[in-house]
Amino acid sequence: MNVTLRGVSKRFGETTACDSIDLALDTGEILALLGENGAGKSTLMKILYGVERPDAGTLTLDGRTVGLRSPRDAQALGIGMVFQDFSLVPALSALENVFLAARSLPWLLDRARNARRRALELLAELCPGLDAARPVATLGVAEQQLVELAKVLFNDARLVILDEPTAVLAEPETERLWQRVRTLKAQGRSVVLVTHKLADVEAIADRVVVMRAGKLVKETRDVRDRRAIVAAMLGTELAMSERRSHAQSETSLRVRALSAREGSQELRELTFEVARGEVLGIAGVAGNGQELLGRVLAAVVAPQRGSIELGGTPLRGPADGRIGYLPEHPRKLGTAAPLTATANLLALEVHRSQFWSSQQRSRARALETMQRFDVRPCEPDRPARTFSGGNLQKLVVARELGCARELVIACFPTMGLDVQASARVVTELERQAERGAAVIWISEDLEALLAHADRIAVLYRGELREPRPVEAVSKVELGAWMTGAAA
């Protein structure tokens, strides 16, 4: 599909999300769209998918100017989009969610059987071993991501928009996704990849377009020129600091024979320790218990057996001020959507009379924190639900890492964040370690763990392989353990 956007603009109040954008996409091309959180990428793609209507500009598909009033219009024209925030029905099965997204389903029995067979083949290809009859509420985040992609491909989209598709995928899952994307390209379909991972760009993209502050600022086919791409995204060079270990000899966190269960996730007899100032990486494919481990360590979920001690004393509960917790789903688990940014940042103080008697002071504190962590827009009175996913994540990071902690549990802490925001989160995690906090970094991003952790353990089917120093493990070994390919 040939796509042309001309002079596309979109404003939200005083904010210009897209400013006279001109963009073309050829048939069979894979275009990577990059930019910081708030650069306008998602808004531009939502315009292309009919979620938002532009204030100005035109959209041309295969030489014909069209007006999209809804995603249904876009789907009818062959456009599909996989959002970063999923739109699955938790109570329905993976197969039912695929059918639910179909523009139409055949009522003739033979055709219905063919449709079912095709949906099952798509799910099996994208996520081998997945039980298509399982409710999506019991699936891991990576599995849900692939179900979303199956929904789009089931409708035979000729233009596929992928918004941060690898944010929660392990390396084997990512490679399967790229194989599918290459197949789409070979079939003459077009793909727009919205991402923050330069490794994704190098792996699959034909061309890169960079947005900054609502404008297109760079276009290149040199997809491996990382320095130039990052400089275009930020408007300046990005200074990265070298990781230095702050691990001390004193043990901070002790976990003994920990077992827990929640839904389909299970932890079985986990025993490990984390020293003061140490960063322990926990790697694993989604659905193997990582999210549950984070919730148990944060005292959100009670274990069935075993003990957790921090600084020699048991954890006191989710409001334990010694703990900083970055959940896997910041929008769902880390914020109260109707409340303001101020109330979310000072959540542990809302019940205190001082919070309400000195709202001006609370707002000033929130403003200072939002500025420090670059939360955009920097509006303390704005409801949390109105922030973009990346900025909402920065809001949670600001609250949880804005003061010294004894224990930090970071579940996919850079997922969905741009290069600069990711670097800021890493800096804050390392600052916590420097202050003596025990940091547990749960992720599927092996490059990040190998670059910033002191030791790495792998969680597979609820069991933990003994942590090993990063110098003693390789990416290949970790990948084999994560997928069960190694004994």
C-alpha cells in the first residue's frame, strides 16, 4: 500500500502534537518511526488509523484521497494497528479475541471452519505452544502482544502499524515477529514500526523517520547510524555514563523458600540474597512468574510459604516506605487514573491532613518532581489518565525513585520509554544502588541486564536458576535458560 500524508496537523489545547507533517510510505516498505515520548509519533499513527481526526492535511492511499472517521474505516481500507496499550477482552480466550476483532465472520459452516483454522494457524505461528482456548487474562504480556498482532493479520491488513511491538518480547519471540514482518514485506504489505529500540531499527527497517516536538526532523536509509539518529531524536548528543558496581558485602534482602501463586503464575521455593548496593537482574520470558515475583517482593501479594526479610526485618506491606516498586503495567497497577499528577506523586500522603491543608505546597513539590523527571506536560493538576503511556511511566518512576529506598523492584522499567527517558531511569536505578539500595531489575531485555546488573538469574516456570555474575554468563546462555532449551 502506498501512503502519503500531506500537511497533517493536530493540536490538543495549547499542545501541537503534529505540525504540518509530510510523510510517504511505499508498498512493501518497512518504515521505522522514532522520537522521544511526546514527540507526536502515536498521534500521527492514530490519525492514520482513524482514532484521531487531523485539524489540517490530507491522507492518500494508493493515489486516492480518503477521510477516516474511525478505526473501522481504516480497517475497511486495509490498515491495521497493534497498540502498545492492549485492547483485549480479558475474560475471552485468545481465539475469541481474534474473532472479535474481525470485520465480519462467515456464517456458512465450511467457511467458519476455515476462518477458525486460519486464526489458530496465526496464533500457533506467532506464539508456538499457546493454548488458544485460555482466557487472555491468564496470558503473559508478551503472549497478549502477539494475540493483538494476530487480530490485525486476521483482517488481512495491507498496512500494519506496530507501536512498540518488542517492548515485552524476549529475543526468540522478537525474532519470530521479525520473520513474520519479513513475510509481510515479501507479500507487498507495508509496515510502520514505532519504536525506541535502535536494535529493532537495525534488524528490520528499510528507512528511518525521526519526529521531535511534533515535527519531522530527519529521514534516512542509513538505519545503523545510531549516533545521528539519537542526536536527531534529542536535538543533541546523549551522554551515557559507564556502569560502576556499588555492591557491598552486607546482605540487604533475604528470600527463603518463597512460594506463591496468582492466577496462572507460580513461584516455587525461591531462595536468594541481594547485597546492599547490588543490582540483581531477573531474566525470563513473560508468563514464567516475573510479574508475580515483583508483586510478592513489593508485599502486594502475600506468599503461600517462605520468608522475605529486608534489613533483617520482615516486609511490612505495600505502603512500606523502604520499598520503591515500578510495576509491569504502570497505567493499571501504578496510578489512580482519575486523580491528579500531584495526588499520584504524593499517594502515600493523601490520607494525611497536611496534604489537604497545604495543597499549594504539595503542588509545588509535585511540579519540582515532574520537572526533574521530565514528565510532559508538566501540569500537576492534570488527571493521570490524560498522560501518554511513556509519561505516565515517568510519573511512577518519579514517585518511586524520587527518594532513597532500601529495596527497589523494577519490572520492565524502561519498557516503552524513549532513549533519553530510558537513560534517566537507568541513572536513577544506579543512584539508588549507590545509596545502598538492593535493586532487583526484572526484564526480558538481556542487553540492558548485561550492561547494568551485577548478577543475573533466570526465572523459568516459577523456578529460579542461581544468580551468576554478569562476567560469567553470555546472552546465548541466558536465552537458552529463558526458553527451557538448556538443562
